[in-house]
Amino acid sequence: MKTKFIEEVEKIQKNLSSEIKNIINYFLTHETIEKPHIIKILSLQKDEEDRNYIFKIANLIRKYYTGDFINIKGVIEFSNYCKKNCFYCGLRAKNPLIKRYRMSPDEIIQTANEAFHYGLDTIILQSGEDDLYTDEDLVNIISEIRKNTRLPVSLSIGERSFSSYRKFRKAGAVRALLKHETINRKIFENIHPDKNYENRIELLRYMNNLGYVTGSGNIIGLPNQTLEDIADDIIFMRDENIHMIGMGPFIPAKNTPLEHFSAGNAELTLNAYAATRLCIPRVQMPTTTALGTISQNLQYQGFFAGCNVIMVNITPDKYRKNYNIYDNKIKVEFYQTYKKIIELGFSPSPLTQKRMKEEINVSK
């Protein structure tokens, strides 16, 4: 397999500039790239020929290092209450405009049960930092979903205590997502009034030690952020052995301190996907909803830049419209996404394809 991969890369390399060719040669030798290489990829402009070829190579790396299919994960946004006041986030506690909701444990479990037949890769339980759900509540929810669906359960619930994450791991949670958002401490503290920089980094490391498949990610386009900062984020995630990386452009949200700042650059986000695939070839990397909010076609372009995951929203309609981390958030639906993946020439994961064939047979 590796010989065929190298042969395909070498065909593309013939068209590259010497600088980009050197980056690819470095990858072929080391199976990673370094900060100067990342900055160069990030700086490529939309109409540059090198950029198109870098995307093709990132897509080949995705194919050979993670499997030639796209994983579809289902997100249940079970609460939009949050005790934090992050300056960019529409769920912040001090936003009085948002209509708050909480799903009951039974609703969460039932939603996961109903989504089982899709053949999703994972059920992601996502919320603001809402302490009304006790550790025992979440342990029960995780245990029931695992028992009923046997699907991996992933948590995206913010900074719970170390002991909480230990309980959730024991209950059957397999994956945990906690974005570091930016490794630049000054930028981080400028957007987080609680200035909890060290705790977030230590919690990520603790999750890894507990055996979680740990996820993190950064926001592209934060005020005063540079290409060097984004490259540092990617290097940080490589060196911390992060297994899943969610990168998305900053999208302003009404009634937040950053509501008047410009959205992050979508083309730069695509460059970051490609650079990350070369830096961390085996990582699981979704093309994010934030990118799709700028343009849904751009979200699908993430597959051509090295992404191998997409997250679909399985939150009940009566709740999902109020999960407004940022404005104008798109709905990413399962059936539409499944169809689009195939139209673009990619394959959904084998489990998803199997379940969809079973659904078609049942409907006949």
C-alpha cells in the first residue's frame, strides 16, 4: 500500500514548486511536517497552483492513513445552558437573548436510540458547561446509550473535574472533545474572562492518560491571531497526541463582546486542514459546521483538503434552533450529507453503508 501511495504522491510532485516539493519530501521521510512548512501551506492563496496540489496530496494521505471513507458522527446538543462567559460564544451565561433549554436524560437516550439505525460512527453528547446534570446523570445517560446502541459515546461538555471524566470513562465514554481554541496564551486570556488556560491544557492531558480518544481544536480568525499562532496550534496538537481535531473559522455571535469582529477566513481554514493532515496524518478531522455556515459547499470542500469526518445534527428540531454558539448556524442533516458524500465521489463508512442498505430493504 505504501509503495502505491508514494507512487501517487510522486506523480503530483512533478507539478510542484521546489519549496512545496521539499515539504512533501520531508513528509515522505518523517511522516510529519514542521512549523515553517505549516506556515507556508497556510499562506497559499486560493488561485495558486501549489495549493491545489497540496490539497490532492492531503487527500491521498487521508485515504492511505485513515481509510478511504468518510465517518459520519451524530451530535446531540442536549443543553444550551452555560456557566462560562467566553467572549466569542453565543451560549455565554450573560447572553439574555438566547432561549435556554435542557433535554431530559430520557430524551437524550431516546434521541440516541432513534439515530442508531443511521449507522453513525459515534454519538456525541454536546452542551454548554451545565452543572445541573450531575455526574450520576451523565453516567446513566452514557451507560444507557452504550447498552442500547453499542455505539461509541463522545463527550463535548467542557471543563468538568478530573474525577468526573474518570467516572464517565468508566461508564463507557470512549471519546472526549475539549478545544484548546488557541495555544497563544495572551489571545486565550483575551477571550476567556476566567483565564483558565492551564486547567484546559492539563485536562486534555489527563483525558489522554485515562485512555480517551482525545479531541481538541482551534478557532481560526480570532482577534490578533497570526499564521504562526495557527501553526503553533497544529504542532501543539501533534505533540500532545491529540486524536481528533476540530478546526473552524471564527463566526461572530450577537450580544457577545466579539459580535462586530469579522468572521474567520474560510480559505485559510481549508489550508489549515491540509497542513494538519500532513502534520498529523492519522488524525480524525471533521470538516466543521462553522465552515459550512460561511458556505455549505466550502464545508464539503474540506473532504478534498484532508478531512475524513463530518458531524450531523440529530438534536430534536424544537431544541436545535436555540443552540446558537454563533449566528446563522446551518443544519447538517444526515440523509442530505450521506447523499452529498456519495455525489462527491467519497464513500461513507462501511457501517453507515450497511445500515442504509438495511433501511432501503426494510422500506421495500
